[in-house]
Amino acid sequence: MAFELPSNDMVRRLGADLGMDISEEYAREFLEFAQVFVPDFRLVERLPDEPLPVKYPRTPGTRPEPADNPYNAWYMRTRIQGAATGKLAGKRLAIKDNVCVAGVPMMNGVSSILEGHVPDGDAMIVTRILDAGGEIVGKSVCEYFSFSGGSATSATGPVISPRNPGHTPGGSSTGSAALLVAGEVDLAIGADQAGSIRIPASFSGIVGLKPTFGLVPYTGIMGLDYGIDHAGPMARDVAGCALLLEVIAGEDGIDGRQRNVVVSPYTEALGQRIAGLRIGVVRESFGLPESHAGSDQAVRAALPVLQQLGAIVEEISIPWHRHGMPLWGALANEGAFHTLLGAHGVGRHGIGAYPLSLITALSGWRARQRAAAHAQGRHAARLPPGQAVPGSLLREGAEPAPAAAPRVRRGAGKVRPVADADPAIPNAADPVRRRIARRGAAAQLDHAREHLAVRPDGPPGDLGALRRNRRQAGRPDAGRPALRRNDGVARRACLGAALKSGCAQTPPACSIAATVSNLRRQRSLAAPARSAASMLRHAA
């Protein structure tokens, strides 16, 4: 489509968005001035695209039948045979479904936006795996936009842990961990922004590595934010992890995250002595509210063993380590919002590859969500109470209907909006889910305010002191510092946390309702209340 200048009215609306009062005459003069750039923009559109290379033949693959997918860990099954020889010859690999594999559908856990998208190039690590003789046998299920540490948010449904059926294998590289434990693959690829390799490795009893930033190229992988994206190996043992890292690490000349990357023959380090190895133990990493006492004890018990083997173990202090999660939450939530929904999955102005097929797939998300919301409003009256709108109705392209007025609940002297039903989840508007949604939204906002607030003297406040002051004063707001500019950060963080909902509803309510729905489908979960709380924390 040839580039066209915006209309006079659009220029005035854009000005209003920027706080500028633009007259019709000024808008016309601006458009006359901008006309000179039109030929250059159209020339850029005509320049040839250069997709990522595809070196090995393959088939699109198929969605496995339930009988062939007992843990719901496969998204697609395929067979792509690499080189005849190499370090990975004879190894079968699963690739996380946020990694581009040319010709094989990629959904990244999101059916409403990405289902049906087929990449036209291979991610750099996919090419390296095939060059090393590996065989890619499928795409593994991941969480919704890979934005959860649990296993209950993917559009394909919950992934079950083969290690402990009825429990979560951890996420967001959920399927990769489950397939390794089940013995269906030898090695797997994961991606990690906040634990999405390490959490499933821990929960599933395998080995996963989040490499040093930039060590493994992220070219051709759908991320969350340029500054926190990592791709890495997953295996059943350390040797397998070292072998896969040896294949995929190193600069590719494309990814701007990579600067002066130093690689090593990691498999040669296996079995070597650790005498002289310096290990720092972060004092503030123990005794956290979210810590497990048993985990803290196990780590401390390992320290004298490492010292006996010759390692130099020293305790160090990083005071802001305790603020790590709030800081990450503000950066990642806002970064992911702009990357996924504002820049169509690839970000802006970063050095690297820009897969146009992915940009195209994500660019129409607003129109699709509006169509889904209108279709729900139009057809809801024809459905039994609590029943979701069929997906076929959302694709009819029916004439949009006006949005229904929000329902309200009255009580305690306040009028509060009630979360509407998620079109993908039956009974999403039931009272339990509404309570959880409201609680979750309030908790996210309170968490962001508390942790991101700035005291008059500048540094973040002591959280324990804040809570003690509130208890002593007998009201929740006592002791809370002035929010100042960070209140805006809190609101954006709360909004960004709902990215994975991908729907037109109140974001936190929809996001948490989706998580609760999938948790209910796993009725065999041990300690369901505790598991639900854990999932909601990861979703936030």
C-alpha cells in the first residue's frame, strides 16, 4: 500500500493528542510542507525485503491429537532435519513457540492475535541448530505472550507436569520443560525475561540456563523488551545444556544486544575442578517474603561443600536486590506494552532484524479486538447465560454493534464497574472471578505504588517500615509516601501487566480471569488456593 499523508482532520487530532491546538490553516500548511517527503517514503516501501535465511527443507507440520499430546506440551509437530553431521547429530529438539521457524505456525500462546501466523524466516539459533546436525521435531507450548511463570495462560490450555501430574511444570517455557521430562526430546530452546527458563527448570527438575545478556543472538525471536530478552538452552542434564549453548552462542552480526561477545568450548569445562572459582552469595537474597525456607536452607548447605572443593565463597551485599521485582515490573510491563502492542512485536529503533511477517500479524490487533468485542455485544443476547461467543461469530465480519453500557454494582456507598465476561472463557463474570479480578487489580496498583513510591529524601522507602506504620495507624494509607510522578508509572505498570489478556475488557480483570479459568480446568492441582495465588503473582 502506497504511503499517503494524513488528512487535515487527522493532523489536528494528532496535535490535540500532543496538547497542541492546531488550526485548520496550520494543518494545511503542515501538509503542504510534508508533501516533499512522500516520494522518499514511497521509495522505502518499494525497496526489497530481506527475510531471515531458510537453509533446510521442512513441512508446516500438524497440531497433535490429544492422544499424542498427553501433557499438552506440543503446539506443532514437524520434522526439520539439519546437516548430516555436527555436534547435535542424532539430537531431537523442541523450539519454544515464540521462536520463528519458517513455514511452521507460531502463536506465542495467543490465539486471538497470532493464531495462523507463519514466519517466513528462521531465527538465527534455529539455523545454528540445524547447521550442527540437530533435528527439530516441533514447537513447544508457551504462555500467553510468554508473560507468565505458571502454566495456565496459554491459549491451547494448561500444560501438565510429567514429573508430578496435577502440578505446574513452570513457565513460560512450559512445553519445553515438560517435553524434556517426558523424554520426547533430547534438548529444547527456551526464552527468559524474568525466569521463563529457570522457573520451569526448577519446577520440573531439569537444567536450564539464562545466558549472559547478548551471548545468544535473539534474532528472529519474539520478545518482550529489548533490554531483558534472553534465549537459552534447556536439557535434562548439565552436559546437554553445555552442548546446546556451545552451538547457539556467539555474535551473528545482526542482533544489537551483542557487544564484544566472548564464547568458550563449554563442554570442555565439564568435569574440571572448581578450585579458585569465586562465588558471591547475595545476603539480601535470603528470607524474602516469597522465599521457601527449604530452598534457603539447601543453598546455605551447599556453600561449605563448594568450599571443600576449593571454591572461594564470599558473602556480598546488594541492598537494592530486594527492590528487584518492583523495578523489573515497572520496566518490563511498560516495555512489553510498547514492544508488543505499540511496535508490533519488534520494538523501535533497535539494531537487529525486523521480521515483516510478524509485524503484519500483530499490526491489526486493535481492529480484531474491536471486532471481537462488537461481535460479543451483538450475539450475547442469543446465548445462554454464561456461554462464550463462538469463535466463528468473531470471524464473521458482522456489522459492528454499539458497545453495551458497562454494568455496575452498587454497595458500600460506591458504584463499581463489573468485569464483563471473557469471550474465550465460559462463566467469566461469576462472582468469584469478579472478586479475584478486583482484588488482583487493586493488589497490582497497591504493589506498584508501594514499591515505586519516592520519599521526600529520594531513595525508595523501607517496605517493612511502611507496613508497620500502616498497621499502627490502623488504616491502609498510613505511612504511604507521596507518589509524585511515579503514580503514573504505577498505573502504566498495572495496565501493562494485563498485556497477555489481548482482549477489549478491563485489562487486569480479563487477564486474571483467564488464569483462574485455566486453573479451574486443573482441578487436581495440589493446594489450589496457594497455586492460584502463585499464578496470579506471576501474571502480575
